[in-house]
Amino acid sequence: MIRFKFPGSQVPVYSWASDIDAAAKEQVEHLSKLPFAYDHIAIMPDCHSGYGMPIGGVLAADNVIIPNAVGVDIGCGMIAVKTTLTEVTVEQIKRIIGEARKIIPVGFNHHKERQESPVFDHVPDVEIIHIELDSARHQIGTLGSGNHFVEIQAGDDGFIWLMIHSGSRNIGKKVCDCYNEMAVGLNARWKVAVPAAWDLAYLPVDTPEAQEYLAAMEFCLRFAKANRALMMKRLKEIVFEVAGGMQQAEEICTHHNYAAWEEHYGKRVLVHRKGAIRMFKGDIGIIPGSMGTPSYIVKGLGNPDSFMSASHGAGRKMSRAEADKTISVEEADKAMRGIVYGRWNRDRKGRLDLSECPLAYKDIEEVIELELDLIRPIVKLRPLGVLKG
């Protein structure tokens, strides 16, 4: 970890990243100059540019909430299940992936019928939530697109694992966009010191707008967790039928786009983790690699320098557009050798989309090595088969 400070910054930056792209570095500088930033900014080793706040950033804010510092996919995260299986054949993996594709909608696809979930039993009295509620009932139990995935993995503990990466689907985006737009308008009216160009409009927590956003965010967190749980339930049923006799031995859940009240350095602050996981001492977390590379189950060390956080994954090393321009199909296929996966997706213009292949991401081994003062690896998971959004 290195410490540095930008000229005119409010707080210093503590970084575990070996390299930060220019756009992300500018966003880190903006964070460090926020008047309500507390103590320091923490940057995880998977850092890359996002919208307003970089992915892999941790900001402790003094009594304000920033919708863009949580992000559009509120509650995006992971669920991993250790099974009692010790082996699975290639043919079984193909069958599992094929059956999963039939019952877990991916991309922009949703369920045709409303899905049942206890998450809908307690809905906050927030207008944007109620507007999106019917759509959410059709979207729960769906994977989405981008870097979301369903994966079958072999653990170095000798067992087969199942893992899913997904978030709050469209309802999270609608909530972020709604309250970011609200914050932009209020910040302009208040003539705040934070430039609008930084895309870090904020809401003081004692305002009705902030309280509404926090309630909506909490619902999106519950929805995202329920979304992953429903997909995992159906995936386990498929694995049980195909592989026979599978039981669940352990389940781990984490989310990496959220804000939470926590105490750090003796002060209660609102910690924004965008593309970062909480790693209090003893916390068990998930740090996935990219498509086709290993993932890790880890234990938190509770390092205060990172606000007790760690990376949420490998992190992109090139943009989607750059990946499509520079990576060949042959290179992408080679990177996936030995792993069951579908054909590369095509974009709306019919061009092959290679932006999710392993070559577009940082080396997960290097990322883990950079944060060994934040986490301790427990299980290394090698991918066997993957279903992508």
C-alpha cells in the first residue's frame, strides 16, 4: 500500500493498486478533494474508472450520501455455495449449463411470469420503488449482462463449488438515476463547492431526499441478495438432478456496491464501497476472477487503512471498446481453453463482443498478492463451466 496526496486535497489517498488508469486517477483526485471526505480515500488493487467514483474505491463520508458513489447496480455482489460433490464430468457440466440457461434468463431477458419472493413482503414507501415494483417481480431470478455470471468451479479444498455474480437489475439503476438527478438539482440550487462535472452530487443525510434514497438503497440490497438466492436455488436443483446426491455444505454471500454506517477511527461515518467488499476481521468474502480465471474465498484481516475493505474482483485493465479492438477471437478462445462456455455474444450491430474475456481483466493472482494485508485466501476456485450474461 502506498500513501500519496494530491495538491489541494482534503484527505490523502491510500492505494493498493499497482497501476491506475488516467481516468480513474482523476476520479480518485476528485474524491480526495470532497469537503466531507473523512480521514483518507482507500483504493483497492482492482481499481479502474467508473461513473463519478472509480470501481474499487472506498470513501468514508461525513453525513452525506452520494448515489454515484454507490453506483447504478446497487447491491451487486456474489453468492458461492460449496457442495458435497468432489467431481463432475464435462458432460454433466454441459448439461448443467444448458439447463440453467433455460430457467435463468440472461442479458435483457426477464421472466414472463411474476416471481414470488419474501423480499416483496416489505417494500419502502418510496415512489421510484413502487413505480418499478411490477418489473422487479419479473426480473428477480435473472442474471443480467456484462460481467455477471453463473459458474461451476473446482476448489483446491477438493469440492465442487457454485458461484453467481449479479445485482439489483433495473430497479437499482432506476433508484441511482432518480436520486442522482435529484442531488444534481439540489446541489445546483445550494451552490455547493463540489463541481457538477465530477458527477459526485450528494445529499446530506438529514434531508428527506437522503432518507428516501437510503431506504430505497436498502431495499435494492435486499432485492439483489434475493435475486442471487433465487438463481442459486434453481441452479442447485439442476445440479442435484444432473450430478445426483449433491448437498450444500456452505454458503457465502457478499455485496460490493453499497453504503453503510460504520465506525472508523472513533467516528461514525457513511462508508461507500463501489466495487469493494467489507472485510472486517473474520469476515468471509468472495473475490472472483474474470471469466475463465480462478476466484478466491477469503477471510478479512480488518485492516483499518482500507476502512476494512478489499477488492471485489480482478478489475478491468482495458475498456470494453479497447478489448473488442485489440483482442482476437483466437486469443479469447485460447484463454478459455478447457472451460465449458457458450459462444461469444454479439452486440446490437452483430459484432462479436470479446470485452469479457480474461485478457480484458487484470491478473487475479497479482490482485490478490497486492492485498494480502487486507485478506487471507482460504480456498482457490478453478472454473470448470460458465454461463455469462
